Amino acid sequence: MLMPEFMIILDALASLSSLIAAWHASSHSRSTWLWSVAAASINFVLYCKAGVYGHAALDLWYIAVAILGLGLWKNQHVNRLTLKQKIMLGFIILFTSYVLEFVLIKVNSQAARWDSLSFVTGITAQLCMAFQLIDHWWLWLIHDGMNLIVLSQVKLPFQIVKQTIYLLIAVRGYYRWLAINKAADHH
């Protein structure tokens, strides 16, 4: 079944604006957040039209956090989580994902485990990014890998390509942010 022309155009625009936002994030540019609002808005419409409501809801979160991030990135200082914070964050992600998975199973979700973990890692990664924590790049790698699987199932070709590129940008971003953090420590 072919996608209507409108969906193909919307898919392409959503993918392009999302990739631009991710590239700016990997460069630690404040314009990340303006592109994030545009991308999340287009993605919201796309996912609603495709019937992927969990992803649509996640884009509403991305819009809210993008507004927060725009304010927080006035002071551009990259930070790292402590080991204790990483352990606590990991526990919170796993616990919240498990609870959400249980809820999704109750409403007969076909991909409850993937949906719950993807939703929770996406929320957490975006929030950690707003607070300029290097560690968010690892969450994006997990999140993007899971989304690649989900989007392959709903057959949105530009989104599939986008998720693959996201994985590469996340690796770039991690190393760029490490360099930014190291340079700031030497000043």
C-alpha cells in the first residue's frame, strides 16, 4: 500500500527538520531548540496521521522541553552525571518503563516493551540534553535503535533513514560534547 503524497511530503519534512535539530545538538548549538520545536511539531502531525500515538505524545514532550532547553542553553556548559546519578537514572528508567509496559499490555499494545522503553528513554534523553548532560547521548543511542525497529514496522521510509542517521549523529555528539567538556575543564 502506497502512502498518500501528503504523508510522503510530511515524512520528508519531519525527517529533514529532525536531522537538522540533531546535528545542531551534536554541535552544542543553541539553535538546536528552535529546530526541535519545528521538527517535533511536524512529527506530531505525521505520527497522528500514521496512528502512532505514543510517538505523537512524545513529540508534545519534545516541544515543551525544547522551550526549556532554549532558556537553559543561554549558559553553555556541558556537564556529566556522577556514577550515583547514573545508577539512579538507570533504575528510574527501568522502573518507569516496566510500569508503563504493564499499562500498555493491559490496553493490548502489540509492542508494549519497545513502546514503553522507547518512550521513557526519549523523555529522559531530551531532558538530560536540556540540562547539557553528556550522558544523554547514550540514551539517544538506545532510543534511536529501538525506534528504528518500531518505525520499520509502520513503514515510514524517511523516518527509517532518519533514525539510522540519528545513530551516527549520537556517536558524533557524544565525542564532540566530551571535547567541549574537556576544553572547559582546562580553562
